[in-house]
Amino acid sequence: MLSIQRDALSVEDLPYELVERKGVGHPDTMCDAIAERMSRYYSLHCLGEFGAIAHHWFDKVTLYGGGADIDYGRGELTSPYRVAYFGKAAFRVGSAEIPVEELMFRAAADVLAEVTTGFDPGRHLVVESGVVDHRGSGRGASRYQPATTADLVPLRAPGLVSNDTNLLHGHAPLSRLENAVLGLERLVNGAAFKERHPDSGWDVKVFGSRRGEAFSLVVNMPFLAAHITSMDHYLARKAVIQAELEEAVGRLGIGDLRMLMNATDRNGRPYLTALGSVADTGDVGVVGRGNRVNGLITPMRPMSIEAPAGKNPLDHTGKIYNVLAARLARQVHEEFGGPAQVHVFTSKEAPLERPDEVVVTSPRADEDALAALVDKAVAATGDLTAEFVETGITLW
């Protein structure tokens, strides 16, 4: 059922706005990425071996960080990262085993190597499994204990129904503050920036506020301890990077800007890590505690509380409709102009192409054209599943 609301207001019209982003090296974001990478590796293995995908979910990943020896000119991990997976999956199809623990290690190792500097999986990673294949309520044994490949689900399978009851949201366009917060983290953790500033760490958190036309940004970015020789050196390097970040925000047309970088050093403590994340020194990460699918934490906007990373891409609407809502909001804005919001509700066992309710808030949308756009989007859930598996979709 499609409902249209016309009273769309822009967040830019609000007198006050708050936005946050946890960077790719933050332990919570690491867990999102590891969970989703595991789902993808598992799905690809099943497709390669069996031509279809076994049911699974790995959306309860936790990371508890290691220990490190850190001082000026020195940063070394002394205790490994520990990644624990919790969820459900098939361990075999008939007598053919699925190498679940091997895939777990590879997923965690690949992600952590991408979002730290100097990570060595052989020395720096321990993986623990809490994944089971127990039968769920109302489910047959074939769901997590498939006897043959006929019990698996091919890509773009017709007739699938929702695995859960979910409520998802999306909005577009991003505000100036949202673009600034998202853009800064992506800048700092981009390849070109790391080449210019190899002493910069990955655990970047950006918090932004706007009061009227006055913008305030707090940026936390660790430096790699091995590259920093003294407090004076640290402060000099921080000043260079802060100036570059302020210039980048200025290019977005934001003139009234106040930026605070690495607030902890106001107490005389430099922000240094061994590999670029506070996970180096025991901090803990959990799936779902960070960014939403648009890459931001936006308390002034409707926000889905679902944790999509690691969920089954075949039929878990907490994952599929999360991306659908975000993309559909962007399409509505681009097609009709003005601010747009999309809210999707589905009950368990509802057909994937027929969610219970889709509510679109748009001040200008033509009703017939909007209905066609929504129908096309929800009819293409199989394409979303294929994209999750074949190329991957960033959910954080």
C-alpha cells in the first residue's frame, strides 16, 4: 500500500542540526564491515560450490581490541584483535562441508587489513565462532541443515517472503552539514589523503552541528605513533591536516566554520595509536552501533534502527528494504525535486515485492508517476540481493 504525504520540510529549515559519522577504522564500523563481508564470502562460496545460497546471518559480530606498546616513535601491537561471530548458518549441504570458520577468518582479516596500517592477520587476529545451525521456530530442518542443493535458494528466486517484521526509512537530499561530515571522513580515509599523510590513522570520527548558519565540526583522527617523534611534532602535523580539512569544508560553501580537532590533546595527551584505531588498545566494537546505510548518524531525521550488515541478503527485509528506502528517497528527490522521505513497513512472511506499507513524503511528486517508481523499486528486490552478493553494497 502506497501513501503520499505532502508536508515535507527540509532539515535546512530547522534552526539546529546534529550529525555524526564513525569512520571505517572505528571498531563499530569494523564490525559492520566484517559481518557484511562474511555474508558475502559465504554467499559466494555457496554459489560457486552449489549454484545457490544457504540461509545464514552473521549480524552479531563483536570485536574486542588488542593491546599495544605506544610511545613517540614507537607503535606495536602486543596482543591481537579478537573477532567473535554470532549467528546462524548451514555448516554443510548434505555431506559437503561449508568452510565457515575459514571464511570467518578471511572476512575479518581482509577488512581489518583495509582499515588499518600494518595489520598482519597471522599475528594480530584471533577469530571465535558462536554460529549455530539450530532449527528456528516454525522452520524446517532444511533451512540451516540442508540435505541437498534443492534446499538452497538461487539468486533472484521468485516467491520469496520477508524473514522478519521491519520498519525502514530513507531521506534525501543530504544537508550541507551531512555532506560535510560524510565528506571529511571519506577524505581522511581516502587513498590520496593517506598517500599525502601516511602518519594519519583510520579511526576517524566526525561530529557536526549547525546553529542557523554557524557550523561546528569536531574531528577525531589518530596519528600513527611510529611516525610522531614528540608533542611538538604531533601538534605541527595536526595543524597541517586541520588546515587541509578546513579548506575542504570551505569548498562546500560553508563560511562560518569552527573546527576542533583531537579534543583529547587539550589535556596534553596526543592521540596516538599503533595501527590507526583505538581497537589497538582494547576498545570494543559491535554491529549496528554506528552509521546507518547512508553513512551517517542523523538524530534530527527519521533513522532506521535495523542493523543490516551481515543479514541474509535473500529475504531479510531489514537489509533489503534498508537500502531500498535510501535509494528510493534519492530517486524521488531527483525525479520530482524537494526533500523526500521514504518509510517502508513489512510484516513477516509478506511477499518481498509487496511490503505492507510504503509511505513517501514529497511536496511535488505526481501520484501516478510516484506509484510507478515505487512499484519498480519493490519489484527489483532480487536485483538488490544479487548486488549484495556479486559486488557488495556499503551499509555504513
